[in-house]
Amino acid sequence: MKISTPTRRASLLALASLAMACSSTVMAQGAWPSKPVKIVVPFTPGGTTDILARAIAPELAKAFGQQFVIENKGGAGGNIGAEQVAKSPGDGYTLLMGTVGTHGINRALYPKLPYDPFKDFVPITLVASVPNVMVINADLAASQRINTVEDFIRYAKVNPGKLNMASSGNGTSIHLSGELFKSKTGIFMAHIPYRGSGPALLDLTAGNMHVMFDNLPSALQLIKAGKLKGLAVTSLQRSGAVPDLPTIEEAAGLKGFEASSWFGLLAPAGTPMDIVNRIQQEVAKSLGTPAIKEKLLAQGAIPSGMTPAQFSALIESEHKKWAEVVKASGAKID
């Protein structure tokens, strides 16, 4: 018969407590999600960020058995929504559909960014990348016989100070695409930022704006319906969704012109990596299904699903690239 000493009893109790704590942690992690998960879209409805978030949210809901709810929080080039997520608990219940603007451009463009795109977030996965497309008001195109990028440049040069360029917000790739175009061609267009692509496109089709370098998925149906005139894509290669549109490099001889966009999921810093990895795996799985893949490709988006490490490396490289574009374009946001 063994006699339990006070020291032995204390050791056994300590081991039991440790086992219970580990068990509770595993159960808590395994229980995620036990309530709806919010995906913050830092722009208004109708833009590509919103379109892609709404494409994957139902797939994640099916995979995890909980609702993934979209919350649009537009303004300040995506900074308002990004800041909200940066300050949220890292518990897996608040995610951000980040963009090349919120995590590749804004740190170089804004002198006082209300969040750190590297320290305040955990990258989950790249959802998709898209080219931007140069579009103009259809009535302007018809009345001024603007059918090519070169036609537009000639028109802009004989009408200095008369053209307004819409964007989805300061610091977005839509804004910077236009700034890069202005710097490369020497033309002037007044930049008018909106809280997202949706309202900007409405004013462009109404004739209140003249030109926009929108993400292809949100402008595609308006181009096909004849409400906007597409002139060129901003990628280095043509897009399969609009194969007849040339690249800006082809159309205007602007060698190396590229200003594509990307969109991906991120979580607040401190979010457990098991949750991050589970989300990434399910997003990648859904993006690989024929239905989702074909839907995104038809809209001009190229699905991804890369790992957290790969997405983190992309964000680092994109920040360096866009910092150079911001410097070269002279774009500034006070």
C-alpha cells in the first residue's frame, strides 16, 4: 500500500489541473465557430471587394455550420474598416476582406495610418487577383469618338482641367492606377474619391464623372451592357473575361504599365493559427470547385487560396512595389 505524501498530492493536483486546462483549450479551439463570424468589407456594396466577400461567405458558412455575415464599412480608402478589424479581439469572429489598398498601398500614401498592416493582422489567404480596367462614360465616348486609349489622351490634352477621374477611395489601386496613368502621359484629371466602386460607377454612368480605372469584376457588366466604354486593362496581359480589350501598354505604348488589384482575408493579430489555417483550407477548397472558379474567372478575377505564409510574403512585396509607384506618381493624402 502506497502512502500519499503532501508533496505527492500537490504534484498530482498540479498535473490534473494542467490536464484540465489543456483539455479546455482544445475543446475551446475545436468549438470555433460557436456563433456567426463577421467579414468586414472596407468599402460600400457593389465593388469587387464586396463581390468576392459575398462569393466565399456562403461557402465558409456551409463548411463551418455558422453564418459568415458581411458588414460594409466604407471610407478613407478602406482605412475605416481595416482599423475596426485591427482593434477587434483575435478570437476568429471578426475578419477583414483586405485589399492591395489597405495592405499594399496605404502605408506609403497616408502619413498617419490608424493601423499597422503588418503588426495588427494575421494574413489568412489571398482570395483573388484582378486587373483594373480603364472605362469612360459611354455618352462621352460616342459624342467625342473616343474608341482607344490614344483617343482619350488626345481629348484630355485639348481639354486640360475639364476631366474628372472617379475612384473607390484615396489610396485604392483604382486611384493609383489613374495617378500612374496621369504621370506616364502628362495629362491632368481631377481625382474624385468615393466610398466604394458602387457609387463611383453610378456617377460615371450618369455622366457626372468622365473616367475610372475600376476593378474589372465590378465594371464588367456595365461594359457588356454598353453603359460604359472599356478602353484597356491595366495588367501586363489581356484578360480572358474581356479578350478584345488591349493592355494599356499595348494601347498607348506605356511600357511596363501595370496596376492590378488583389483581395484577401486577414484576421486581427493574436488569432490562433489553428483557426487561421482552417479558414485558409476551406477557402482554398471552395475556390477550387468548378462552380466558384468558373464564376470568378467569368468576372475577370483569378482565384487563389494561397497559404498564410505565401500571402504574408505577397503583402511584403506589394508594399515595396506600391511605395515606389506612390513616390513616382507624387500622390499624397493629407
